[in-house]
Amino acid sequence: MRRYLIATAVALSACSAALADTVGDVLKQIAANNLTLQSAAHDTRADVLDVKATNTLGGPSVEYSPFFTKGYSGVAESELVVSQEIDFPTKYAARSKQAQMQQAVGEKQIAKQRRDILLQAQLVCLDLIRVNQTLAMLRERLGNSDTLLLMYEKRMEAGDANALELNKVKLDCMEVRTLVSEAEGERTALLQQLKQLNGGKPIDVATTELPHYEPIADFEQYRALALASDADVAVAQTALRAADLNLKQQKSEWLPSISFATAATPNSAKPSTASW
């Protein structure tokens, strides 16, 4: 087992070819198919539409009042009142800003979720590449062990080898087959993780070459860039601005609503000749 671990470490360290496009294609598919990201985008749109729905005029109020007078068999007079209530004008502007801020918060949260999910997917891809390397090495080793076993079986028949040597080769073959089985099981589990991240759609990583990452030349510059573009920081800053805006809007709720109304009454007491 120790020889196997050492050989795996050597194989991983020796692999430096840049094939980032392969992993990049996988990440693009996951970004498009991930159900969590799709659900988050849908929830953000719903929240924005909910805020916008509260920023529209309500329906008008209509009241009809008939008046009866002694001596008339029907309605002597009637009054129709149509009224419309609106909020104070500044409230509409505040709600519009709140909808825009709600959308900004949702977009930042989606960006954070996207980063976390794609990072998880990238790590799974790297594990798959490692397992692919391990399987390639183990299968080659298994082929050599099988060849060696056939050779020792022939030597045993010819009397050039003893049972101890043959059993030693058989044990080595069994050990390698066990390692191959374990690696294949690990690969299947990793592919299942990728499938879940890809919205239930199967996806495979068959390459055995790790992507090449350039070393960090200036760590302070890298740190400043990372902090400036960090999704967690962006979410916190946007949420803080949204909270301030919401507080200002709540303070403006004391402003009164304005109601406009118009009333119409017949000019004549006779309903048949009434005009408005």
C-alpha cells in the first residue's frame, strides 16, 4: 500500500500539462444546469416582482347611492361617486429603488452561490483527474502482474519456480485488483456528485492531465484583487445598502395617502330623462 501511495504521488507531481478547457467545459455545463442556481434566480425574480406589484395603483372605488322620494315609483335621484386613492408620490420612487436594490441583492447572492457550487465542482473534477491517473497506473500495473503470473505459472509447470514465489505473485495480483476496484468505486461516487451538481444530467471527466495554474507573483496584489471581487463581501455590502434603503422607506410610511373623487348626479328627478 505504501508503494502504491508513493507511486500515485509521483504520478500527480509529474503531470503538469494545461488542460483547463476540459474542466472549464464541465463548469459551464454545471453553471447552466444546476438546479440550485435556477431556483435562486427564480426566487430573485419573484421577490422583485412582488415589490413592483406593491408599487402600482389599486383599483378605483365606485359607490352608487339611489334616493327615493314620495310620489315616485322608482328612483327619484341617484349619485355615483368614483374615487381613487394614491400614496404620497415619494413612496413610489422609494419602492422603485427598493425593487432595484432587491434585484441587486439577489444577483449578488446568486453570484456567491454560483462561486461556491463551481468551486465544489472544480474540486470534484480535480479528484476525478487524480482517480483517472491512479486507474491508468493501476491497470498498467495489473497488466504487468497478470503477465508475471502467467510467466510464473509456466515456470512452475517447468519446475523453474516454487509455490512460494507463485503465491507471492498471486497475492500481488489480488492486491492490485482490490486497488482497481476501490479506485473505480471512488470514480463512480465522484461522477455521481458531478451529476447532482449538473442538474441530474450525467457528465464525465476522462482526462488524466491536471490543469496548469500560474504561481502567484505578487501576493499583496492578489489579496487586494481577491477581496475586491469576493462574493461574500459583495453580498454583505449590498445587503447593508438594502437595509439602509428599507429603513428610509419605513420612515416615509407616515406620509398620508391622497384620495381623488368625482361625483355625478342626475339633473332631473325623472330617471327616464336623466343625464350626467
